[in-house]
Amino acid sequence: MTNKIHISRRSIQLLRILVSGIFLIAGGNHLLNTTKTVSRLEQASFKGMAYFFGDPEWLVILSGIVMLAAGFLFLIGYRTRWTASILILVLIPITLSVQVGQINTLGPLFKNIAILGGLLFFIINDTDKLFKIK
């Protein structure tokens, strides 16, 4: 026996739109302010984690492109499970390398944790089928 809960389609759309906004803004910022973003990374407590994966400038550019592309697809509701998964794969390393260890500014860390929760909602719940034309 499964428990069912009814959720408004509009609330799901609104959640998707609001969560996608951070990725669209951050992705654009990574591409338009690459030097400043790399500088923030270089000041992070766990910057070594990012350096392990390659040149920070290329990582910032690549993450900007991925956040813009996946953020837009998430915004329009295209394969939300997949795009949410891709966004999580970008969010986790950014959170671990830049936000963790910033004891004076815990707000951004918990913002990312909240965003992670929103993305997990779309991975756990197959919201795509709610919006398919029958």
C-alpha cells in the first residue's frame, strides 16, 4: 500500500522556477566574472579539493556553462530528474570546496543545503509525468 499526497502543480512549477534561478545567476556570474570567482575559490579553506580536478579558471568556466544549461532546462521542466542530478553534481563540489570551512559565513553553506533539498525533491518525485500532455 502506498501513501499518496496531493501537491498543487503550480507549487511544483514555482519551486522549480525558484530553484533554477540560483543556477542561472551563478552560472552567468561564473562566466562574466571568472577572475573574481576564481579569487573566491583561491581564498576558500578547502580549495585543494578544486585544484585536484584541474585548473580553477577552467573549472569555473565549465561549471558556469553547466549551471546555465542545466539551470535553463530545469527552469523549463525538461527532464527534471536528470537536470536536478546534474545540478547536484555541480553544487556538491562547489559547496565542499568553497562553503565548508567558512565558519564566519554559515549562511551560504545552509543556502546550498536548502537548494540541495529542493533538487532532491525533483529527483525523488517524478514530476515530469504531471506535466505531460495526455
